[in-house]
Amino acid sequence: MNHDQYMQRCLDLALLGQSTVSPNPMVGAVIVLDDEVLGEGLTSPYGGPHAEVNAIQDVLRRYGEMEGKALLTKATVYVSLEPCAHYGKTPPCADMLVSMGVQKVVIGCLDTFAKVNGLGIQKLKEGSVDVVVGILEEACRDINRRFFTRIKQQRPYVILKWAETGDGYFASSQPEQRWITNKASKQLVHKWRSEEDAILIGKNTAIIDNPALTTRMWNGKSPKRILIDKNLEVSADHAIFAQDGVDVFVFNALKDEGQNHIRYIALENFDLYLPQTILYQLYLMDIQSLIVEGGAKTLQLFIDAGLWDEARVFTTQAEWGVGLRAPVLTSRKLKKKEKVSSDILHTYTKI
């Protein structure tokens, strides 16, 4: 069988859950017999059945209970991430696969979560299941880089995003909003927002740009909104506080209380290890990924602390000759360079 082909299909399925499964990982599963796909599935929205369960149920729906179960005893199950071995919101998938008499399981990569991390494979082998591990392993790890970062580093995966002119300027030297990117780039940013758990800006961006931080140019959920506002200077009529069903978290030095969809989080030593403290608080809230769209000062705060994983930087053809300089990335590696209409998008990862 072509392992790569079926594992790629698992990855394609997994990505369909990007906006719904967090803080669970994105997982896809495909069940194959004699080079024919019997069923497939992806992880349901958080709290629902995992990909393996949905793939099994797909087989039973297609072929009926009796014939479906008979086919499963001869089939190979492809899954992009090691089947879970513990009871969480759902029973262990490894136990379920053994109970269904599955003959072989092909796994993309290990799950480094402490309650799995090889235990799923161990359960499968103890149940006499033939196990293959490491098919398209790098790609399987990459799609769940947010999940693995949260597990390993106890913080969300951090994506920095900004736009700069061809001569390296980020914003006007005056307190005014001035657009840099084209419409296609703006729409792409809204797509990105729909894929992540939360988005963060600082006080000055909230006041000067008054962004809504929604996905109004894309069909998808809006991320939770995070505001850094030490002295609570952003008034309640700003767009970030809109009553649209999206939670807002305000990190400040004055107030610790909840008001409807707004949660004020007071930090005792506000200026001490600020990005570290914010990220740990978000980790405790099960926020797995964060886009930082703040001003140059806020972005540089995360850069200087070394607390970023990916940076998406738009560069335009315009040259201003004057203004505020763009943030400076250190220890960066160019992952991808692409055109977005008239803009150039550089995607960097931290070395």
C-alpha cells in the first residue's frame, strides 16, 4: 500500500478541524482495505469523538454493523497522530481499535502529551495490532505545532504579524491609522484569525487604530481578544469591547474582575516578565495559539523575550521615507516567501 498517499489524506482531513478542535490536536484517520478507502474521519469539535472513532463509525454507516465490523478485522487504519491511551472527554482510541479487531495501524507521529507519549502504541501492540510509525512524520508534527508547543513549553504557539513598507517603516510617526497592505492581504489576515484561538494588541493600537479584530472578511469564527492596557486607558466604546459573543481579556495593573464577556486580569508586577506572565495565563485558559497584531512596541516585547514561534511579515512596494521603524527579528529563518497580489509575504520561524 502507498502509506504516504493515505497519510496525506489524513493530514488533509485533520486540517478541516483547524478552527474547532483546540485545545485538542488536529487529527485525521483513514481506513483502508485492499487499496480501497472504507471510511475516514477527523477529530470533532472539542469534547467530541476523535478521528479514529469517526472513521470507524463511517465504515459502519457505509457497510452496516455486521459487514463493517468484519471488514475492520482485515483493514489498516491510518492516523496522523498516535491514538490516545487515556480517558479524557472520550475513552481511549487505542483500546477502541483493539476491541474492533483492527489488523494494522499506521501512525504519522507520536503524541508527546504525557498521558499518551508511546502508551497508545504500547496498547496497540499488546492487543496484537501491527504498528508502523513515522509516515510523513515531519508534516504530521508540523500541523500540530501549536499543540506540541503548548504541551512542551506551557504557553500558546505565538504568531507575530505585521506589515512594513519597502523601506522598512511600520507606522506613521503621528498617532494616526495608515494602511500599508492591499485588500488581498487584509482578507488573508482575517483567514488567519479564524484559525487561531486568540489575538493580542496593546493599548496604543486599540486607541489609534480601533480594530475590531474580527473575521468580517472571511467566513470563520473570530478569535478571543487580548488587550494589554496597564492603566485601563482604552474606553468601553472601542471596537475591541464590542458585544459580539467573543471573550475579551484585559491584562492590567488595576482591576481583577469579570464583566459579562470581558475579563480584567490584574498583574501584581505588571512590568516584570510581562510577555511570559501573559502567555502562562493564556496557557491556563486552554488557549493554544495566539496572533500578536500589536504595535511595534508590543511586537518587540515578544521578540526581545524570545517568545515567538512564527512571524508573518508583509512588505509593500510603497516607500514612506519617514515614520516608525518596523520591529527587528532576531534568530530568524525564512520558511516561505510568496506574493499576495502586490504585496510580498515573508514567513519566518525562530531558529
